[in-house]
Amino acid sequence: MKKIGFIDYRLDEWHANNYPAWIAQANEKLGTDYRVAYGWAEEAEPAGLLSTAAWCEKFGAEPCNTLEELCEKSDVLMILAPSNPEKHLLYAQRALKYGKLTYIDKTFAPDAATARRIFDLSQAHGATIFSTSALRYAEELKAFDQVHSAFVTGGGGSLEEYCVHQIEMIVCLMGVGARSVMCRGDQAHAVCEIAYDGGRSAALLYGANMPYTLDVQRAAGCPSDYIPVKSAFFPTLLERIIAFYESGEAPVPMAQTMECMKLREAVLRAAAEPGTRAAV
């Protein structure tokens, strides 16, 4: 059995509460044997939520007193804190020096400069990492490759926390090379136009209650394809994470993760000043 260590800000959150079951499903499909064996959270006794000790008892894991204890005992690591990307560098500084394969949950970093620092740490310590939104693994994306234009809709609690899902899909569809972003509306209800060279473009449409959908034009002048995103992307993400632990090879290129972080930063700047164009 390979032991996974969960590092989190608070363990009683949606990702940590659902990942163990999907890890078990991935084991059945892939013929692997991984389980969440250790847990550590910066806030061990969060108000109104399960404590680290209670969460670990619920999921059959052992609570660790320090992040370092968890890293020493674990075979592989997950840095979670999906709602607190500002914590990821702090956790990475302590965890990556152990040189273990590490998945870092979305949103990878609060900005591109911090993302670069995390990658630099991983290279300095020989700790292979990867990060992605689960939406990268939506089955609906597989039909497309380097398209001419794409409209992507989505919602969630806030543009700041949830736009990474649409951005991850846009990078999968468009590749790297976004040049600038201009937004209309505001951060509660935004339409963000993303410009690329060669007349290519993408649009990110955010509203709190909007479903994830794609409208994709494969080539200039062609009719577009509209596809609601309905596939089970989270279980597929956990399969990819387990496959990463098995192979030691990051499935998402660093260049694409950096593109997501630069593009997210530009989207948030542009949404803060509607009608102005923000460089990526």
C-alpha cells in the first residue's frame, strides 16, 4: 500500500471530503493500492467544522502534529487548500524539500510570480509536481485540439476562486499564447474576451449560477459546436493523480499551468477595470 498525505488549511472541505472515495475508485480501475493515510491542517480546530483529529477518524487516517511529520511518513503528497491558494507557497516551501511526488490542488497559486516560485522549488528539490483544475479532464474537451475560438461558460461562488476552471478549459482548447484580456460587466457577472495572435480568440463568461458549457469553432469561418459539460471530471482527475504517483511523470506541462496562472491574473485585473485591456 502507498500512503498519501493530505496537507490542507482546513481538512473538512469539499475536496478532502470527496477525494478518498475517488481514490478508491481509481485503485479499482487502475489496479493500484493508494489510500489517504495521514492528514495535517494549519487550522486543526476550525470553528463549525470537523477538527483534524475528527476528520482523520472519519476517513481512517492518522492525524499528524506537524506538516513535516506528515511528509516524513507519507509516500506521496497532496497539497489541497483549494479555497486558499495564497497558502500553497508556504506549504510547498516546507513539503517539497522531501523530494516526494506532489499534487497541488487548484488554484495552483494566487499569481504567476508565486506559481513560478513553486515550480522553482520543485526543481531545486527534485520533487515532481503538477496542478490542474478538474475541468481539464472533462471528456467533452477530447474532441478538440488547438481550435480557432472558444466560448466557455461557468459559475461558482466568485470569479476569483472559480474562473480557473474555465481558464483551464480555454488553455486546453487554445494552447498557450494568450496576449490580452478585456472584460465587460463586473466580477459578479463578467464577459472576458481573450485575444491571441492570428485573429484567434476565446471568451470566458462567468455568472454564479451558470453551468459549464463550451461553444467551439474549430477553424475560422466554420460553424461552432455547442457542448454542455456533463462528464464526471473529478473521478477522472483522481485517476490522473494516481497515475502520476505511479509513473512519476507530470501529466500537465509546466508551460500550460503557468499560462493558466498568467491568464487568471489578467482576467482578474481586467474584471476590476471593465473596458480596459490587461496584458497576459
